[in-house]
Amino acid sequence: MFRNQYDTDITTWSPAGRLYQVEYAMEAVNQGSAAVGAKNKDFVVLAALKRSPNAELSSFQEKVFKLDDHMGMAITGLVADGRKLARFIRTEANNHRYMQDSSIPVNRIAELLGEKHQRHIQSAAYRPYGVGLLIGGYDRQGPHLFQTSPSGDVYDFKATAMGVRSQAARTYLEKHFQSFPDTTLDELVLHALRALGSTAPEGVELNIRNTTIAIVGKDTPFAIFSDEGARKYLDGFKMRPEDLAAAEVEEESDNDDGNGERPMDLDE
């Protein structure tokens, strides 16, 4: 993408019917470090690959946030925008609990997020949020997994991935998602990690420092496992050769933009 006369504000349409500011925001999501979500009949698992500007001198940025006891989210893109949306959701959840004396339904949160994204692309006074969200939660209707985008679109998924090199993860999930409803929680976590591992850059392995896992489900409040908490899932975890081969093929396809150039990762 490049600067042109139609991207000075969010309300200017190009002759081709495009809003470039929205496309720029969606590109920020596509270049953020990957996040994966999957659900079975009782649980939702979120897994995110954290990124550090300098592995030696700085810590990894958190990519998973608790929103309420029954839901949380993983983000891809601009972390600062994700934190702001997390505060918005927590406020809405607290207001609903105060007024209704019950937890807010997960699909209601997804609707509110879609409306908030829309408000930010309907006025030149705002800019789109440059972040995509995976919302995982459990309520009276069962487990839910929603994905939002800067354009205001909200999708309900059985399993999905977003971020850089996420096509490899989606390919893995497409091959295995039909078996997810009958899997155990540990098996579901393993599937999420295999999908996430296929998005990791060459030479990078999932470990307790760069990987965050979150679980929520029936009789299980939202819990985040990072650092030592994730060790029980990551110890001994290795990508299978067939998954590595598939990931390499997908990465070659993603990296070829028609000019033989590799896309640049976004520093969040």
C-alpha cells in the first residue's frame, strides 16, 4: 500500500469504492503476531504468540486479556488499541452485572464491539482501531468464539487464526476442526498449539516466554497461562513433521506478494 489522495481521512471514498484507512488498519492486524482460537462442546482455548522488540533487552508484550470471569480475548495488531477495547468491554460487563445481576452474554459483547468499530469509521474525527480480537467465552448458550476486525465485521467461528502467517494455522484448523467437538480439553489445547506453532518464524519454537494460553468453559472461569503457568502444556511440545512441512508451504505462499518480496512484520 502507498499514500494517495484518498487516504487523508476515514470518510473519503476512492473512485474504486475503497476506504484506505480501514485497509491500513486491517493490514496492521494481518502483520501482528499470530493468535489462534478453537472450541469444543464445553471449552474455548485461545493461544497467542507474543513478540518482543528485543529478546535480550525487553519483555514480551501481553496478547491475552481477561475481560470477565466467563470470557477473555486475544489480540493481533496494535496492543495499545487492544488495551483500550479491553477497558471498554470490562466497563460494559460491569454495567450489565450491576443492572441485571448476571454475566453479560458473549454475543452481546461481540455486537457492542462491532458497533464501536463502526463508529470509528463513520467520522473523520476518529481513526479505525488497528487491532483484531478473538473473543472466547462461555455462557448459558455454551462456548463462543468471535472474531472482530477494524471494519466492524464480527464473525462466529468454531476455530480460527489471525495475524502474520495465519494462513498456515487456518489450514491446519480446517483439516481438524470437525473432530474438535468430541476432543478433551488437553487435546484441544494441543490442536491450538500446533496451529499456532505453524505461524512461528523459522527457528522460533513455542516456549513459556513467547506463548500465552487461555482457557474458559463449563464450570471453568477464564484463566490465562503464561510463563511458568504454561509449562504443563508446553513441556515436551513439538510440531509434527507433517505440520512443519505444511507450514513451510503456506509460508512460501504468504511471503510471495507477486514481486518475490517478503512482507515486513509489524512491530507492535
